[in-house]
Amino acid sequence: MPSRKPTLFPALLAAALLIAQGAAADTLATLKEQGFARIAIANEPPYTSVTADGKVSGAAPDVARVIFQRLGVPDVVASISEYGAMIPGLQAHRFDAITAGLFMKPQRCAAVAYSQPILCDAEAFLVKTGNPKGFKSFADIAKDPKARIGAPGGGTEEKLALDAGVPRDRVIVVPDGQSGLKMLQDGRIDVYSLPVLSISDLIKKANDPGIQMVAPVQGAPVYCDGAAFRKQDTALRDAFDVELAKMKASGEFAKIIEPYGFSAAAAMSTTRDQLCGGPN
Ligand code: 6CS
């Protein structure tokens, strides 16, 4: 029986795993040394917001900033990104975390390590006053052959519209809330979809009697986001979760998110594993 040369593969695999684990464990050390965590946001108030002078706020960054400070990372530096580009950007190390209201769904949970739930919301439509086309669900939009819906690129509402049967050429990718509002006002789309609190914020600021919200969208679930980390950074995610749990227990979490309109009880009534449809 010819002697089989010992394969190096198991040793190489073990070394690779050790290097990966070591690198991941160092992520928090790197952030501490760097002095800030690079976060992806969408600039969609009240989830995330960047003022004209560059100040980052919104419920998601406000929670993340406090937690990172408690982990020894003094600040967060935000980059505005389309929802569909957030996970690729995280994986490409352009961001250290996504804190943007990126809703937990099994497909996303397969790609990132989510914290426990932070911001929960239902879905909404922005329509002309009186809802002339009677849209109550994404299926209603699919049934109307002329109806065009605006939604964020790579966002939940885009996927809900496509999954409901709205053809690709009637799902218009909209870069941000103000663009969506203008496109609706100008008649370039018939409905614009974002979560309830985002549409509410647009309406409040628009001061336009010619638009209204339809909410909740029938047949669309209530979603919750979490902070999202690279799969190999579960040590950082777990450390984030420890601080998040303390804030939830002390009432500090509610004090940060509820002035923005979010419900702490909604986030505390569910878990990452329930929202991901399994362990994440
Ligand atoms: O997670 C998402 O895809 C959705 N989240 C928010 C906060 N706004 C729109 C986006 O589609």
C-alpha cells in the first residue's frame, strides 16, 4: 500500500481559521485605536439623519454612538449609502457597521451578523391626497398596469413591490426621501413607499395638503432593524449586544429612540433569531 503523504490541508485550514478569528477579535481593538467606527447610514430621518453642517443623528446612529463609546470607541463617522450597497460595503471593509434601519430579513441575516433588534416599524405609502388609485397593498399596485411605485434601491419596499408582481419597469429606484416626495408631487410616480416613520417625517416637513400617508400597508410585515456587522466580527457584535441589553434594561434605550417615534417595547418584544428565522 503506497504510503500517503500527510496532507497539509487540515493544518492550513486551522491556521486560516486562527488568523480569521484573530483578525475579528482585533476589530474592536482596531476601532479603539482608530478612535471611531465607520457606520453606513441612508440619511432617512428619523432612522438616520445628516444635517447641512455634517452632524450625524437619527435613532440608529444615536444608539450606536453611545454603545461604541461604552466599548471604548469615542465616535462614529458616517457614510451615506444606498440600502442595497450597505452589505457589500461592509463586507469590503468600507464600513465597520451598518446602523441605518437595515431591516432584518433571512436573506440579509445570511450575509451579516445582526445585533438584537433596535428600530421596528410598519410599511407605508405616500400618495396624492384622497389616495385616488386606492392603493392599500403592493398587490394593488401590481394590478394597476399604469401605476409606478418609487422605492429605495436594494430596499425592503423595492423587494416587496417586485415580490407582489409589480414589473421591474414600474418599480422606480429613488435615492432619498426628498427625491421621492418631489417625484410624487410632480406625478412621475403614483406612490412612494418607505416605513411609516420615514413617510410621516416627509409629510411633516413637506407642509403640502396635496399628499397623504396610507399606513400600514396591507400584507406587509412589521420589520425591525439591528446594527449589522461582518459575519467574522461576531465578537464585536456580541460586545455591542451586551451594552444594548444594559440600555434596554435601564430605560436608556427608550429615552434615545422614543422621542424619534420608535417603540422600545416593540424592539424588546422580539429577537434577532425570530426576525432572521433562525440563529444569526
Ligand atoms: O431595511 C430596508 O430595506 C428599509 N429600511 C428603512 C429604514 N428604510 C427603507 C429601506 O428600504
